[in-house]
Amino acid sequence: MASGKNVFIIGPGFIGWCVLDLLIAEGYRVSGLVRRQEHAKGIEQSGATAVLGSLDDSQLITEHTARNDITIHTATADHLPSVEAVIAGIKQRTQNGQSATFIHTSGTSVLSDGAGGEFKGDKIYYDDKPEEIDALDDNAPHRPIDLAIVRARKELGNAAKMVIMTREYAHHQLQSVNVEQSQAPEIYGWNPKHERLTIQFPTLARFALKHGFSGHVGKGLSVESQIHVLDLARAYMVLLHWLEKTSPEEVLKNPYFFCENGKEFSWREVAEEIGKALFEAGKIKSPEPRTIPEDLYKDLFGEFTVAVIGLNSRSRAVRLRELGWQPTEKGIWESLRQDEIPAILAEDNSNFSGYSVVFKV
């Protein structure tokens, strides 16, 4: 479907660059906010226009949101000023009688129950039951940013389409502002065009290479939903096309979309699979997983380690499947062995020390 519409992607990295490729292939004109010149060259080679800046450049983000029909935020689920800057740009468009679409990427750690690896949670969240998502604690991970979008949706009313994957949107009378927030579960996979990895599984593998064992938090019993990054990118396109053809009134009924492939894993299973792969590669002495001592969390995600790799986060993407989306990429363990582990073993991990300084859930 040739579009001709203008799209602004904030943070076209592991997820967003895959979405960018699909947008370019369908005829959208795409610009992307990137921090580094090297990354700028990469997305320009993909056919996009680079905008150099950071998430803290609020005026820049507002200006580009106001110039574009569609804004997609894939940089982080936890940077409130950048989301507020997008909302400001959306308001400018509605005031000028222009349509706008905003897809914001959130994360399903908002569903976490604080298990710390000690048990498998029973609660499963379905995106066709918005009342259960609305009932989440206002201070849950990502939730303050989600709520900023919810408030903007209420303020704009029928003048804007806005949603949260979990997604949310609002609408105005004459204009169409779609704000969708995407909450994806554990995202895995490898795109050979970009040579980028996700964070959790590779960090656990690098930890195992450094310390000589594959580990998990607590008993490793907590479970999480999953999705391949390329399946997720296609989900963004399905959602975008639905937004483009759906009335604001219909969009307002439910702001949330999940994205998962119908399978789950426990964090102990992750440690087992990483352990077997690294043992077979001759990199560790035993494939047996172990509980990670708390004093080593500094080589993982620091104070956020339990929240990142010890959570129960179970979701079901009912709404995307109703729109015709289906996952088609390889499974999580196949991807780990065939793609992620070889890429990690090819790295220089001699200075690896985790993400305790920079990481936030």
C-alpha cells in the first residue's frame, strides 16, 4: 500500500529500525531521531532522513511531531519529557485542523507482580479487557508515561485518535490523532541487516561468559510472554493501517494492544538454554544453571535486576489477531542458538560489566 504520508520515528533502534524498513517499503516518507552520526548514516542508507538529537530535545521532538502525519516512539517506555513533547506536537496539529497518529511503545513489565523468580504467576492480561489494565497501580513500571497519554486522550477527546501496545489513542472532532502505545513482552531475534540484539538474553549470556555459569534470579520460576522483533515490526504496520481506516469513536473504545506469539518461557529455562549453548561451544564448564548471587547483580541490571529478569509478565494479544496479524518468525530457542549466541560469541566481551549504571525498566 503506497502511502505518501510522513512518519517521524523516535529512536529507530532494535525495534524502530525494523519498523522503519517496512514503512519505507510501503511508500511512507520517514525521518528518525538518532543520537549518533554513525546511526544517522545507517537509517539514511535504509531510505530515511536522519534527525540528530536526543530524547531531551523537547522542542526538536515537538517540531517534528507537528510536521509529520504519524509519530512512532520506540526509544524507551520511560522517558516522560519526550512523550510530553510528542503530545505538544499533536496538539499543534489538531489546532491547525491536521490529522495525527502517535504509536508509543510501552513494556509489559507494567504487568509484573514482583515475583523475583520465586513462583509462576497465575494472572494473564488480555488486551480486550481494558478495565484490568486500567486497574494497574499508577506507579507500576512504565505506567506514569502511559497515564500521561491517557490524560492527553481525555483532553483531546474526539479531536485525536490516541492508543497504548498496550496502546492508547484519543481523537478530536475534525482531526484524527491516533496515539497508540505498544507494550511488548520479551523481544528476541536478530535482523542481519542491522546486526542489533535485544538486551535481556544477551546480557545473561555475556554474564555467563564472564562468570563461568548461566544463572537466573531466585528460583527462576517466573514466566513471561515473548515476541520476535520482526513479528513485532509487522504488528506495528497492522496496527497503523487499522488506525488509518478506523473512526476516532471506535479507537476510543480501548486504548491497549499487546503483542506476543502465544508462547511463554520461565527464566530458569532461559538459563538452561544459554548454559547448554555456551557449554557446547566450550565457553563454560557446566551447562547447569545456578541462582545468581545478589552481589553479582552489578554485572546485570544493578538494582533493577529482579524487575528485569525475575518478573511474571503474561499477556495475550487478542486484538492484533482479530485484525489478521499472526506471528511467523522462528521460535525463541531456535533464534537464541542460531542467531543471538553466535553474534555474542563474535563480540569482544572482555570489558563487559552489565547495565547497572544506565538501565531503567
